[in-house]
Amino acid sequence: MTPLLVYDPTDEAIRKNPFPLYEALQEHDPVHWSPAIRSWIITRYDDVRQVALSPTMSSDRLRPFYEAQRDDRREILSGVMRYLNEWLVFKAPPEHTRLRKMMNGVFSMQMVQSLAPQIRRTVDDLYGRLPRGQPFDFMQEVAVLLPAYVILDMMGVPRADFRMIKEWSDNLRLFIGTSRADEDKYRKARSGADQMSAYFRSLIAQRRGRLSDDVISNMLQAQDDRGGLSEDELIAMCMLVLFGGHETTANLLGSAVVAMLEYPEQQQLLRDKPELIDSAVEEFLRYDGPSNSIARVVAVDHELHGKALRAGDRVFAMINAANRDPRRFERPHVLNIERSPNRHLTFGQGLHFCLGAPLARLEAKACLGALVSGFSWMRPGPGEVHWIDALVMRGPSSLPLVLQ
């Protein structure tokens, strides 16, 4: 008899550990209709990959959502939509192709690799401030700060402005991450978008008068046969780089530490064999990655595993479920930093493969490598690990830790 399965992201137990439910859905209901969020939940690896690549699915999910809202809510969200509609993750060709090509030039591999010394210095500085043998919150003291400082430095934005920018970003995350618990998330997201866009509009105006060697200046100079980026595109790209660049990596760092606490023998293996850091980061990305799901809208009526998906239906393809699909990975629920091959889907597939993947990997290698080499042990601090309220992202919001 098939068990009664319901995916409800407001359930605290699912937020803490969604993997038992993902496993059950893969086995018994791989195309699951969730009445809680009125969406299809896709969990098997091959199906999730197909959702990411198939023309039967559209990444333009914000516009139909916005148009379906009542008038007062559309008024609140109009300022958010103005900029989020320009984000690469919500674009389809040919506009996506144009913007992605320009941004690829800005975020070249050479530019990312040039950041390695600065990243190592920032890591050393953050670890140098930590108490030894005393509890602290790894998320607040390391995981959030490292990627934020790297992104701010890249953009030529003062680090002193981070706390202010983080508040705007957190408000935006309520909407972008599909928070289920905050009833005032749309108004907060509008406030975050308004303040962040005004901040970047001012910075862009300053750079126009005096270009520098930073990402904002490089975006201002990016050109194709249609010219440069529009003012709204520039602001939107600044918001995307800042939001995506620090949220995703912070979640990756936090989840990796949780995984190492869960598997101390793997932590020790990495300490003994630091040359495994590349493989370890890939396994952290697979085991409990920062991209919980990708959201799409059905573009063409079709069937999947006997279920009728209709144009306009919302779909969440659960990347973290796919990354533990036993049809693809051996012993998928076990952390193995020597796993090979490890073709996880965490950074996406095809057109929407994550622009910041090389930078996230570089930061994770520097941060996690230094953590195990610089400290002889780590253990959980007093209190619980809390997880962010988000459907498309996953990571700890607080992580008590003790280092020696």
C-alpha cells in the first residue's frame, strides 16, 4: 500500500531534514502534486535534469505569478518585478543569451582565479578572530561574511555597508526563496528591492564618472552589437551578483560544516589528505547543497510518469532530492568525499548553469580547507542548528560550533 505523502515546506521537520520524504517521493510518487503550494514536486534525477533542459518548461515563472495576483499585491510587488524580471535566472532566449554572453565576459575564469589570494587572506582574517574552545555561530562569524566580503570587494562596495545590504538581501530572499512562514514577505521584499536598487543606482552613477577595476565598472563597459546594458539591467545585475554571490556560498559553507559534524571520519580524512579538497567540495555540493530546487512553469501540456502537467502549472524540481537518487548515486545518503563520479545537479544544467559556480567552488575550497587544516577538531556548540525558511534555497541560518 502506497503511503500518504504530502510535501509541505512549512513543516518544521521537513525543513530540518527533507531527505526521508524525498526518498519516499522518488519511490512512490516521483511527480507529486503538493496541495500545500499548489505545485508539482519532481524528485528523480533524470526527471529533474529534464525539467532544467526541456523546452516544455519555462524559466519565466515570475511574470505569470505576478499577473495572477490581486491588484493590491501587484502594486506592492511592482518594484520587485521591475528588477527581478531582468535577472538571468528568470530569462529565456534570446534575451537570456544576450545577457549571459555579456556577463560571461565580466565573470571570466581569469578574473575569478585572480581573487584567490584575497580570498585566502579574508579566510585567515575571519578564522583569526574566532574564539578557541568557546561556542560561536559559524554562520554569522564565517559563512555569511566570507562570500559577502568577496562579492563586495569585487564590486568595489565598502565592507562597512554590508549589514545594511544584508538586511535588504534578507528581505528579498523571503520572496525569491519562496518563504512560506512570513505573511508580510511581499512588502518586505518591495522594501529590500527599493533600497538596494537606489543604492546601486547611486554607485553606478559614481562609476560612470570614474571607472575603476571592479565588476560594476566592467559591466558598464560590457558591449554587444546592440550596445551596453540598460540602467535597469545594470541595477538588476548588481542585485543578482550580490544576492546570488553571497547567499548560495554561505549556505554551502554552513551545510558542509553540518555534514562534517555528522561524519567526523570524513572530516578527519580531509584533515589527513588535504589534496581531497576538490572532491570534498563536490560531495558537499551533492550531499546537502545550497540549491534545494529550481522553479519552472509548464510551457506545453505533457505527461510525466502518468501525470498530466498542464501549461501554466508551477513545478519545483528538487535538486537536493535528485542528488541523492539511488538510481544515479551509490549509497546516496552517505557522505563520501572521495566519491567519483559525482555528477550532481547543484549548479543547474544547460542555459541556466550557475554563473557563479567557479567562484563558489574557490571560496569553499579556501574556507573549508583552512577549517580542517587550521583546527585539530570541531564539535557542535550548545543549541540547535536552524535552517532558513526557503523552498528554492537550503542552508543553516544559525550553526553553533566549537573549534580547537
